[in-house]
Amino acid sequence: MRDDELRRILSEANPWWRAAAEGLDPAGWVSTHRLLRDRSKYDLGYRSTVLSDIARGPLADDLVLLTGPRRVGKTVVLIDTIAALCARDDLDARQIIFLRCDGMTARDLRRAITLGRELTKAIDRVSTHRRVWLLDEVGSISGWTSIVKTAREDNSMGDDTVIATSSRWQANEDVEGNLMAGRAGSSSSRRIRLLHPMSFRSFLAATSPELPRLHRTHPSFLRTPEVATQLERLRHRLDDFDLAWQAYLTCGGFPRAVSEFHTEGMVSRAYVQDLAAWLRQDVDPDLPPESIALLLAALSERSTSPFNVKVSSEQLGLTKGILERRLQRLASSFAVAWCQQRNDRGAIVAGASAKLYLTDPVLAWLPSVLRSGIAPPDMTRLTEMSIGVALARAIDRLDEGRWVARDTIGFATTGSGNEVDFAPVPVPTPSGSEMTTPLESKWVDDGWRGDARVLFGKYREGILATKSILDTESGVWAVPAPLLALLLE
């Protein structure tokens, strides 16, 4: 792009600059912004807090990478953050520089950074101001981490706050080396942040605010007297939580899907098709449309067992290499979470097949909606998947970077060949490293003690996620899955 084109793009994307220069309300654009206007059609009041510390706190020379799946609302979070910054009395709105990076080249990004500072130089006439750069979908530009690293090392954005978003975790971009090494910043906030679909806690807040919520609990300390007391207080509401959990498993946590299900009783086919288009674009744009449905159906059906790539590739009519590449891309696009086999120390067992969980329930429903002849997913598998994803997110929250490293959850095997769904893994605590509580998911209404034998035989303790049974009297507790999900997130 020519400089005049980039100047126009920057000026149009940052209407608060003109308002600030003319002494008008710098947040006046909010009521007419297209994305915020479109959100109002599906708005249940959910707002992510993933960037709230930047929106409300002091600015620092920090860099934050916000990543997560497409359609989850990363751009909307940026716009909400800008609106909050524009409303602050301690900032000049010209300190805020928003840049949409889709369709840009590496050269475009370099020039846009230079021009962004040039177009806002009026605020530096008296003293230098720290800027806030919001680079939306910058991950679409090859080599972007090197460009930002260079800009951080010179005067372009060296002392500024930088927020970069990307919908894919790209192994060929050295995020750690280029952006994190030697750049601790002025705060202790997380630098790699994941924006996931809504958790069950957020789902309840948006759709069933009358239901009480448990306190979020460290996954190493799920079996304490305090937790047992919390659980017992909710015994009279177990049926309500069960129904809410089934609703969550039916629509998932993508904000629009939640809104459509809550208001219309179902997720629209149009939105499901939109999700399928995202996956096809990220996994392989040349795929025939039905291939995504078949691939997700295979993952959903095999989610409770280690995924055999060789067997699955034959059943799907693919080579082993092609299927492995598509699985890697699904993981990089945050559609799949890896559940590795673990040994008794919590370490990953090298070379062992992993379980693969779809990261949101609506992805498991996609195949049956889009292709006739594919059965809808069952609640038992969806429950194990959702508990696993909740635990993985909790572990990553405690230990930054483990999700993208595929080092969160894991399963274990016993001497008799049985499996424990979620084996203990090491996580940080205020007093040092501890192992997470072992978990098993069965979603049963009775006979739970028989299902708990494997867990008790392996670890002598743990929690079995049930449908509606609550029992905290023995070494293995029975806890309804929705209550366990609330404890985790």
C-alpha cells in the first residue's frame, strides 16, 4: 500500500483522534460503531475481562498477545478496550492507535507503525506520551513478530503498550524470542492471553443469573472441607444446574451461539455454517465443505479414547500425513485441545497417542447440523470434553503458555489397562508446585461407586464428575459436572 492509503486507513480506524483534536467527546464514536451495533443484536450482557487491566490501569511498556479462535470476539474486546481508554480523563485519545492488519504485508505493517506515530505526534509537543497500540489480526502477516521486535527496540513503540491479536498460534513465529525475552515490562500481568468461548460460569451469568455460583478453586485443592461446604449448600439446586449444563452442552460458549440458543431455542444453521467456513479456511481452504464435518465427527466420536491417527486416516480416506497436518492446524486455530498420556510423575509419555477434545460443544454439533446421516453427539462425551477443556484452561491460567505448548491436561493408564480421564499434573501454587486433583467423568445418575473404583485404585482419591449425584464422604467424591466446571473456572 502507498503511504496515502495507509494514512487514510489509520485515520478512518481511529475517529477518536479527530474528536480529541477538536475538543469533542473522544468516546462519541461508540454509539455508531458497526461491530458494537452488530453485537447489540445478540447481546446478553457478556463482556470479557481479558484486557480489563489495560483498559483501567496505568499504562506500562508491556506487550500482550491476545489469541484464540475466530468468531470468539477478539476484535470486539479491542473495541471495548478502546472505548474504556477514550473515556479516561488521564489519557489523550490520540495515545490510542488501532490498526486492522488483515490483508496487510510486512512492509505495510512497518510503514503503518511509522505513520501511526507521525499522525499522533501532536501529543508529544509538550511531553512524550506513552501510546497504546492495538494491532488486530497481526498474526496474518508473515514475520510480524520480527517487525514488532524491531519497533520495540527503536523509538517507534519502545516505551508503549502493545496489544496484538492473532487467531492462530504459528510455530514459525518466534513469539517468545522476539517479543517476550528480556521484555518483562512494568507489570506482572500475563503476556500471552487466550480468549476462549464463554465458560460455564459466564454462560450462567448471561442466561441464568438467578443460579448461585461456586467460588473458583485451585485444581490442586478441589477436595477440601471448604469446597464440600460450598457444594452442600447447592444440593437443593442440582436439577437446575443439570438443566443449565445440558443447555450449555447444546450451544457451547461462542457469544452469538449462546444468544441464539437463549432467545430462539437453537443455534442457527447460518452461524454453524459460519463456524465451518472459519475451520475450513484455517485447516485447508481447498477442502470440500463436507470434509470439516467428517473430521469433527471423527474427533467427537473418538474423544473419550486416545486418537489413533493411522486408523482414523484410513476411515476418513486420507493419508496419515494429511490427517496429522489437519489436526495440527485445528490445534493451532484453538479448535482442538491435546490431552496427552501422563506417567505417575505427571510427565508426558513420549510417543503415546493423545486424546483430542473439541474446545467448544458447538463444534461437536456442527457435523450433525451440516451433514445428514451423522448422529448428534451424546452428553456423556460432551461432558468429558467440557470438563477437560475447563481443567486445561484453569491450568493455563495458573501457568502461562501451557495451552499453546499442549502441556495442560493428560490421562493415565492403570496396570489393568483402564484409564483415568484426567491424571494429576504439576501446577504452581503460592507455596510451590502441587499436583492437580485426579478427575474422572462419567455423567451418571446412579452406580457411581463402581465407576469410581479405577480412580480410587490408582490414586486413592479424586473426583468423579456425575450428572446429578453429590457425595463428598469418601476418598473419591461424586460431584455433578456443572458444579465441577464452576470450581475449575
